[in-house]
Amino acid sequence: MDSGPGSPTPRKRADARRNEKTLLDAAGAAFVTSGVDVPVRDIAARAGVGVGTIYRHFPTRADLIVAVYRHQVEACAEAGPTLLANSTTPHAALTRWINLFVDFLVTKHGLAEALQSDDAAFETLHAYFLDRLVPVCAQLLDAATTAGEIRPDTDAYELLRGVGNLCIGAGSNPRYDARRMVGLLIAGLRVH
């Protein structure tokens, strides 16, 4: 057994990161099915941990909501360059990334209401969201523009805002298909 300085710490840190990811994934899944007010015991059951473990990592519900939101924003941000590197065309990468973004938006049951609360923990989330995702979208748009696949006058912030607006109410109206509308928007970016 290696008892040298620092040996156990990286392993614990990796375990702690893995445990936190498991908790965040479980909370995110619970938020999708039951909203952000889902009982903590349900999240704990999904994660296979005790309720105390969740409170040890996230002392308040607001802490948990913020952490889930940031975790999902990071996953969406990190997907952009990967999709660009592994897709057949930049437009295909952009389309796949926008679909991930739509997934992110339409599964946020109750998040909008939580963000409107007076809780200080939520104050910086919108800026964080924009700071992380607008540059990724811009990178994808630039690649598709350079490849001659889309119109050169597309602004990343405007596109994300437009997609967001198309997703409003997606879960509350069975006659409205936000994904179809977003697909039409993305198709409309193509150079004809």
C-alpha cells in the first residue's frame, strides 16, 4: 500500500467528484420527472445514498438546484467542441448541440419559478448560463459559417434567445412541439 504523501487525496477527490456527479445526475433526473420541489428522499433513493449525504453536499434546496443547473450547463458547454470534432459537418454539430440545448431547456420543470425567487443563490445563474453557452454556440456558428453552410449574420445570443423562446410552454401544451419549431429555425439558417 502506498502511504506516500498525497496518495490517498487524489483518490478521495476523484471519489468525491464521482459521488457529487451521481447526486447531481439523480437530482437532475428527479427535477425532470417531478420538478424542483421533489422530496430530497426521492433524490437520495435515485442516487442510492442517504438523505444526510445530500444535505452534507448541498445544505439547502437552493444549493442543490444551483449545483444541478451548473452541472447541466457545463455538460452542454463541453459537448459543443466534442460535437464539432466528431460530426460530419459543422451544421450537423450545431444541430445536435441545439438539440442538447433544447433538452436542457424543456426539462427544467419548476426551475424558472425557482430562479424568480428572492434566494440570493440564484442571482448569478443567468449570467453564468450566458457566459458558458453563448461562446460555445458562437464557435459552432462560426464553423458552420466558415464552411458555407449557414448564413453569416447569425448571432449566438439571438439564436439561443430564439430557441429559448420557442421552448417556453413546451411541457404544458401537448399540441405544441418545441423541437419541431426549433428544427425549422435551424433549417432556416442554411444557405440556399
